[in-house]
Amino acid sequence: MSLAAASLHLLRNRGSRPAASLAASAAASSRSVGLRALSTRTTSSSSSDGTGSTAAAAAAATAAALLVASSSRPDPALAEISSCHDPAASDAASQEVKPIVMPKVTTGSPDHNTSDPTREDFNRPPPRPDLPIIPLEEVQEHNDESSLWYTFRGGVYDLTSFQQGHPGGLPRLLMAAGQDLEPYWDVYRQHFRGHVLEWIETHRIGTLSDDDATRSRKETGDPGDMFESDPVRHKDLLPATSKPFNGEPRIELLTEDYITPNHLFYARCHLAVPDIDPEEYRLVVSGAGIRGKKNKKGKRRGKRTFTLEDLKTKFPKHEVVTTLQCAGNRREDLHDADHKIFIAPHWVVGAMSTAKWGGVKLRDVLEECGIDVDAIALGKEEPPEGVEHIQLEGYDHDETGYTYGGSFPFMKAVDGLGEVILAYEMNGEDLPRDHGYPVRTIVPGHVGARQVKWLHKIKLSNTPSTKSYQCKSYLGFAPDVTFEKDLADWPPPRLDQAPIIHEQPVTSFVCNPPQNAVVGMKGATDFAFKGVAWSGGGRGIGRVDVSVDGGKSWTASELYKPIEQKYNHHWAWTQFSKTVALPEDVKEKLRRGEKAELDITSKALDSAFNVQPSVMAPYWNARGDPRPQPAQGRYRPPGAGGGFREHAERGTLRPDVGDGRLEARPGAQHRLEGDVRVKQEWGVNDNGGLVGSWSASLSMLIELWHR
């Protein structure tokens, strides 16, 4: 069944409104904010039995139009949202679902090759003679909330129990239900990672015949690529995922300037980048206490709308220098054979950057909307109607129309020194598209996930955002909670023990020299390196200690912060540097022309005397989200395995070709992702699905040698 056919099936179950009308409404909605229409392409094909599987249902061009149709049935997106914080709702939903009993296989089966791309069976389902042959027509019937079946390279899978656990939400599962997964995964290539394929194999219920396997792929057709109009990225922004694009800069470039240039600032995109006409941009502010303008009948609506011009001309401009860090920075380091992370992107270390943002204070906008921000901030008044949260929603959306969103504490917004701004400038220029053009939220000291880009809606509420990105993706779970055991069948038993992430812990890492670097050391007696340190919540960096022997001995580094920031308002990072004398045994080896090693480590201490820990294991989180980042736990190269063991990839120092300068860039910087068989090399590769850069670490093993 094609995407269009599946969409028509959803339409039959969701009311009688014509598909063309729904598609037109969706297109009109996109045009109203100057967004490029999402082109969902389908491929005409015919099945072996002569029944046409043409994707002529252009009237059902996008699943988004169908999923937002009015209906007596509950909207699956809303069902997903409600279950995030309502276990009872999830329990009730699970009682309605009646998945068949599924035989299980052990992940990592020797017959399931997810690690050797040189073999023909790489990433293909293993032989399962114990399972039945299931006709494709039967699979295609299982395409709604009551039963979700899929095919992949001849295997048949029942993922009904996963409908609330999928990070992308139920609407995306419905979009592909009853069809072949591979055309969708050709866009979202992170699914081809071995541990994902091994997990889905545990939900296998049967096998297609060879003819049906070919027909399933053909009839699914081409689901389209909503990322075709994404901006072009700089070659030094290395992709952790390609679609959506998530890229981290080459880490040695982070210390070339205190402010990160726009083209090197890490890019975190949950969805496709919208193309918004600034003349048509609208910001909608609503919720408790908002005093709207009077309508023609003289009544006030609890909603205000602002244009980009309004923001630039009605409010004073405010600038703030702040560091942003993605909640999942260093996620790849938490992933190994025994501790798997089932959410993307798997950042290595570079998802942290610093910029000067310009815009309007959110508290000024709230004041314009009738909120007495000064009285509330001083404790003279209570927030209106018990408001505790600022909910945010962006213009970016997935194929089903589901938008990105999140929330942060209301008191942060009204704090006169909180410096929350609606930014329209980045480093003195209009925001780049990747960073939220024309307007984004900047919440200094908070996790990057809360700093919503392409900002469309602000709502004052007494509850956090119900978007999955808030209540599902960025939570701090205990180390014994795993995706396989607890999170795939959402919600987990104790969601109350997984706080939502806002402020981040103290961290530091070495940037120069990067991992695998070849550094000229001819005649050198000492070794210089530098890096960055930061702590969330406005806590300053008091000291960064460094070591060249893997943490056996430590000494304080020199700190550099060229801007002044006030107590508990240290929003921006501190850079550090140190020149250390080479140990005598190292110098002697170099004189003899032998290889020698330096194990470089850093650990930061912030103004609250929080210190980076020495080990990773107690802070492991199934989402791979913020935790105290170990000072001595060395970064491992992606794919090296052993996430908690102290392992680092070696670089080379050449004392015969220079005096402490970087002689050559690192070698293997990328990791092979899924099915993409490409040569590992330094530089941006055009093939999709590459896991991000392997670059410098806060702890590294450097190899010195002399010819």
C-alpha cells in the first residue's frame, strides 16, 4: 500500500471531509505563515495481482492533512501528548490495543549481521524458519492504532506496543503503518544503526515471500523528502545525522575565537528547517493573564499577535552573550553493547557553542500583554491563575503536522536579570535559517532544547508543555531504566522519578589539539593545549584543572573570559589553556626516536563548587541527556565499544617537523552509519546518515614519536 493509500485509509476512519479539502487546508495553513509547502511525492506502481497501487491520491498529499482532520475518533497526536503525563490514560489506551503474541529473538544473534558491512547479509533480517509466511495483503490491513504492522527487507514486524514509545510520536507510525519501512528509513537513516535493527527484530512476527518483499517496497513508493529545501551547511559542521540535520563543529575550531562564528555554531534540528517569509511572520502570545486587544464588539481576547516589525520597533533591543549546549551532548559516549541509546543524534562532544544574541526581552513582551512582571518578580503579586510555565511552539513540523515545542519556568521569564529574549539577531546579523530565522527563544543558562527556534506561539500555563520533546525525550532517568525494558512501552512505571531537564551540570573538554592530531614537536620540552568549560544556571567557572597522566596528578589551568558577567549570570563559557613540561620519560623516548603517550584530561569546578566526576556509570541515562560529564572518563571513538571503559583513540606528535604546532588534521573523523558504505575520511560526506564527528575529548591519549 502506498503512502497515499494508507492516508486514504486513515481518512475513511476519521470522517467524511474530502481529502482534497483537507490537503488544501493544510497548504493554506502553511502559506499563511510563508512556509514552503511540504511536497510528498509518491510513485506509481502496480502490484503483481494487477491491482493498481498508484499513488494518484494526490488529494491525500500529506499525512498531516489527514491526521488533523476533524473526527469523532481521538487524534493520535493528542493521545500521545495526554499519555506523557497521564499514566491512567496510557493504561486505558493499552487495554484497547490487542497485539498478537510475538515470538522473541535475542538481540545480537549471530545470524543477524549488523556489524560487518562487507557481507551480503549486512543489516538484513536473519533467517527465521520458526515464523510463518505472512501475505502482504494481511500486513496492509494492520494500519491503525489497534494494530501496527510493518515490513522491512522481507521481515514482518508488529510494533503496536511501541506506539507511545516511539520518539517521533504515533502520527509518524501511522504514516508508515502497513507499509515497508525502508523508504522512510532511507530518509531517516539513523534507524539503520545495528542496535535499532536488533531491537526491532525482537518484534518480528513473520516473513514475506520473496515476491511480496519486492512488492512491499515497490508499493510503498517514495514517501518524499521534506528536507530538500534545508540550507547548505559549512564543511566544518560535521553531521551527527543528516535528516534532520544535526551538526557539530570541528572541535579545534571552538577555541580560535571566544564567540563561535555563525557558520560553526552547532546546529540542532529536530525537524526540517522552515522557510519563513519575514513579512508574514506572526508571534502569538496567549494564556492566563494575557490582555488582548479589543475586538469590534469591545471585548478583549486573551491573545496578542506580534509581527517581526513589532518586535523590532515597539520594544528596546537587548543583547546577551550565552553558551548553548544540546541536552544530548556526548550521547555517543554513553552508547555501547551493554548500554544502548535509542534516540538521536548521537553527539560526540561538539554540541556546544557561544554567541551574542540580540532581540527583545520576553518580560517586556509579557508586560505589554498585561502581566505585571515587576510585581511578580519582586514577590508582591502571584502569577496570574497559578501560572508556572512558559510553553513554546515553533513553526517547524514533521510530515504529519506535529510541531516542535517545549517549556521553561515562568519565573525565569519575568526575572529582571533572567535575560530571556526573543532573538532576531545572532552575532550582529539576522538569525541564520538553521538557528531560527526570523525569531527564536534564548533562555540563558538552560538546556538547548528549551530555546525554541522559528518561534510561533507562547502560552502562559500552569502545566509544562505536553509536547513529546518536553515530556518524553529530555528526561533524567535513573541508571537502571533502559529503553528496551522500560521506555519502549511508554510510559515507564515511575515517570515521576524522571525530572524534566532545564539547567545543565558543569562540564569541560579539551579542544586543541584534537583527537588523532599529528603535532610537530621537534626540539620541544613542553606541550600546550586549550579547551572550554561551562556550567548551566548562570554558575561561573572557578577553576579548570588539567592532567597529562590520565588524572594521576592535576594542576590548575589559565582561564580566559573577555566579557564581564554578574554573579549567577555567567551565561557564557570560559576558555582555558595550559602549557605543561613534558615528563622526563616522554622526552627521553622522543630523543631515542620512540613513541610516547600523553593522556590529557580536564575537570572543571563551578562557582557552586560542583566538580566534574571521575566516572560515567552512576550518571548513565537511557536518553543520553545531561548528566555530570566525567573528567577522567575518556571519549571513545564512535564504534569502538566499551562506553564506560577508559579508552581513547590515539593521535601522533611529531617532534621532527615543528615546535608544538598542529602539523596535520585528524584522520578518521566520521563513523560509518547503517547501510551507508563510505570511506571514513575527514570532511563532510554527502552520503546520508553519518554519525557525527570524532574529535577532541576532555580526556585524550596523545602519542608522541620521533624518527
